[in-house]
Amino acid sequence: MRAEDLAIDLSQRLQARQIFFDIDDIPGETYEVFGPAGAVANISYFDANSEPTFVKGASLPWSLNFEITETSAVGSLLAQGDSDSIGCRILVDDEVKAEKISNQFNAFTSCLLKAA
């Protein structure tokens, strides 16, 4: 292989690697619901495609991770548990953006993130 061809090949590989690393920089969003050990909850949220999703009887703690897209830039998470305490949290790139804890009979909580 000629030196010129080698330089072009190396340049193309570096560009491909840069694209690969840029994909890793896409921000991630995490939904979390937490409560006492052994508690379960019914959870509603909007997924990565902004589709409403329902999870019945999820064991706590519960979490869901997904990439942020234009359609998932708003986060909404609702949960009602079978205990007297429940909390929710929305994180963007491991930074807490919304959190709420409720202490009441069959506790209910909600977290809203207006813009990721």
C-alpha cells in the first residue's frame, strides 16, 4: 500500500471512529421509582417515542433507561404503590432533574420534566 493510500485509509478510519464516539455522547434519560423493600407499584410513563406506557405490579426499586430524542425531551412518570411511601426520579445523564417523594396511605407520586 502506498503512503498516500495509507494516509487516506487512516483518515477515513479516524472519521468513522469519531462518528462512533459522537453516538456515545447522546444524552440518556432514566426513570426511577423507589419505595420500601417488598413494595410494588403501578407505573405510567411516556417512553422514548412519547407513547404512554403502563406497568402493573412492578417490584420496587424500578428503573428504565433510554436515549433522549426530540420526541422524548419531555419526561412524565406517575406511580402508585401498595405502601405508605413512594418516590420517583427523572435523571438526565445521571443528574437528577425531577424528584418527588410521597408519604401517605397507598402513596402516589409523579415527576415531570418539561425539557431535557
